[in-house]
Amino acid sequence: DAGITQSPRHKVTETGTPVTLRCHQTENHRYMYWYRQDPGHGLRLIHYSYGVKDTDKGEVSDGYSVSRSKTEDFLLTLESATSSQTSVYFCAIGGTGGAESNQPQHFGDGTRLSIL
Amino acid sequence: GNSVTQMEGPVTLSEEAFLTINCTYTATGYPSLFWYVQYPGEGLQLLLKATKADDKGSNKGFEATYRKETTSFHLEKGSVQVSDSAVYFCALTGAGKSTFGDGTTLTVKP
């Protein structure tokens, strides 16, 4: 299994508080992704990174920011959490660019985030 | 942009029944196609893949063929088991991005 660890695995917090989720990989992979999974919506891309300090927005990036200061760590931050951000968040690694586009993504086990 | 449409669920089958989960896609160029499986409390795992037209991906008795003429990648298994109960996602990678279907929940009853 690809070495991807997400923390925390579960979190309950209140509306308006900041929340940071961490994804740590041991595969030295260039590409990392944050998705959210909601019933009826499948997986939706929030942000992704293609290298240290190189990030870009996905389809549902509003209300989220990311940082990647080291190859192995990709942080997702909700600056002021809202109830609509209650979801299961998945980190993934894998290539989608160029010669890596035929490679699958590898996923962490997810973080279940509840915002009350 | 790219899109993936897969069969709505949930799907409930008896053990040893034949399984088909339909998946069609829209994409420019020549995407790679994937099926992932998700068990409760876990992330998605790669089940099989196909990277060019007419390729057949297979794993654990599951098969899917990349059909460019019908833009489809249907998942099949000849005889399902209770342990196959999970959520199945069709996905494609193309133009530097991955796109996932909404997932199909399969329940297999003994």
C-alpha cells in the first residue's frame, strides 16, 4: 500500500473555527490532491499540488486553502469552517500530468469532519 | 471539460449473480480509464485500469474494456461474492486532471 497518512481521522468542531487537515506521504511523489466526498457528488477536487510551493485550485476551492512546504506534507485549511464543509476529506497522490497520466491515484483513509 | 457518468445505485445482487456497472465518459484526447473500489471507512483503491482503446483491464475476477467508439468502460464480474459489497467508482485521467463518477453502491446478499 502507498504510504499515505491523514490526520486527524475524525474531527468535530464548531462553525467559525479554523481547521487544518494534514496529509503525509512517504512515496516522494510530486503530485498530491485534496478531495471531498459527499453523498450524490462522488469525489470533488478541492486543491492539488504539483511540487513544493506549487498549488492550484480544483472545482470546489472556495473556503479552502492549502500549503506544501515539503514534498511529503500537504495541508488543507478551512479558515473559518461552515456547516456546508461537513464532509469526508481524502488526500491522494499520483500523477495526472504528461507521462504519469496513465498511473492511478493512491488514497489515504480519509478524515471525517463534522462542523456543528 | 471531462465528465464521467456511471450507473446509479444502489445495486443489490444475490451471491454468484452476474454484475454489470455501466460507465460512460466524455473527454478530449485519449484519456486513461480506471475503476476504483471503496470499502467502508477506507479510501479508494485501484481495482483495474486501461490506458488505450480496446485494452481490457482485469483484477480479482472483475473486467472492463476501453471502448472508444461507445465512450464506455463498463465493469463486469461473472459471479459476485458477499465480500464484493462496496462502492465502485469509474474515473478517467486526461488533460492533466482526474474526473470521478458519483459511485455505485453494490450490496451482495448470501
